[in-house]
Amino acid sequence: HTIIFFPAKGALIPLKEWVGSKKGSEDVDEYKRDPIRYAADNARFLEEAFSTQAITEERRNKLLDKYLSLIIKYDRQAWKPFDEPKNGYPEYLSDGFSNLGSDVEVDSKKRWGREKLNVDKAEIFSQSRDFLRKTIADALDDLEKVKAVASYVYNNIRYGDPFALIPEGQSIVISKYLDEGLGVCRHQAMYTQVLLQTLGVRSMLFPNKLNGGKHLSNLVLIGDTWFLLDVTSPKNKHLPAPKKEAYLVEVGSRVELSPEEISKIRLVVKDGDRVYMSDPRAAYWRIRPR
């Protein structure tokens, strides 16, 4: 399930072209079972290819673009659109994922809650292509990948209220928030999640209450330890600014983190300035047509 560069031939060759064949459907099923393993395997192959002196910048770019386009292609084969929202965020955010929040209504005209947030990987990858290429080329371990993603999102989506620009109830792609350079926790956490997934880091969205207020951050697995990752920017005057080295807070040393364990998470950070508690609020989502 990888893309391999053959320096001797000077060509970019996909090892398998899955979709559209009988075997392809079986491979897509395997991809759906664990897309993060697929991403991690491909990230390692890309790191090796990028380190080859014979490869040109043009070929590096083609190799990366092929990998990113395959993620979108397999996402669309593995996760078909559906209209009836599900409750409880999935671990993996596929292309077309739509975060409805606590309002189950999909019709923008009937929604009473906030905007619908849609994952548009083609645009996200276009925006973050240089960042992804550099991060892969640097051959970072998972901890350094998480730090790199946190810094990228922290610096490119500053904390601020975007509703002056975006009416409530509308369907908005999360790439817009990087275009504007402005967003709140849910926009930052979703963008963070997509980048971590693409780099092969196992992670999930984590609805919680921060100092009593509704908040969305991420849980990330590094080795066999889960950490809470919060990239909230310090422009929110109501919250203390996290230090860069305080992005990660240890949750527990178990590779498998059950829903029950997640529901009991309570973390006190920075001498009590930040208190995170799991919030079992409704979290509706669907896969929208694309």
C-alpha cells in the first residue's frame, strides 16, 4: 500500500492502483480499517525517497502530490456520503467529514447552532503542502511531528471570533480559517487532526470543558502514551497562554484508550490555571457529498 521511487529508472511508480478493480475494493476495506497505519507506512517511504540524493525537487513534489491525492481518493472510496448524522466523533476524519456539533440538523436554514465544519482535504493539502513536504523530509519522530503540527496551526490560525465573517448555521470548509488566519478551538483542533493523520500520527478529537467552558482539543498517541494536545492561541484573553513546551499533557500509558477512560479524563495544567475535563456532550457528524 505504498508509493515507491525507483532512482535507477528515474520515475514515480505507484506500487498498487487500488480503486476500480475487484482487488481494489478489498484494499480499500483494509485501508478503512486502519488509515493511520497506511499513512505512517507511506510517510516512512517518503522520508527514504526524499533522502535520496538522486531525487530532484520536482520529483519530490510529484511524489508528495501523488500520496496526498491517493489519501483523498481512498477516503472517498472508503467513506461514502450519508445524511443521517451519527453521534460521537470518529477517530479518523475522512475527506468530506462534516462536524455538526450539538445541532443534529443538516439543513443550514433550520440550524439553531453554530456553523457546520467540513473537511476539504484537497484545499487543506494545497495550503499545507510546503509544511508537509518539509516535515516529511526532516524525518521526524512522532513527538517532533506533533510539535511541528502544533506550531504550524498555532501560528497560522490565531485564536479569534470568526463569526463577524461567517454567519451561524452555514456550511464552511475548515481551510477558510487558515485563509483568514483566525479561528477558535474547534477549527484549530480539526485542522490539527487532519495534518497529524496525514503524517501517520494516531490521534482523535477530544471534546472537553476547559475551566468550565466548552472546548475541543486533541488526544495524540506517542509511543504507548496518550497526551492531550491543545493548540489554542493566547489571543483569547479569557484563557492563560500555553507555553510552547506545554502543548502536551500526559493522559495515560495505554495504547488502547477506551471511550470509558476518555470520559473520565481530568487534567490540571500549569498549577491549576487550566483544568480540562471530558465533556460527553452531543457531537454529531456525517459524511457530506463531494
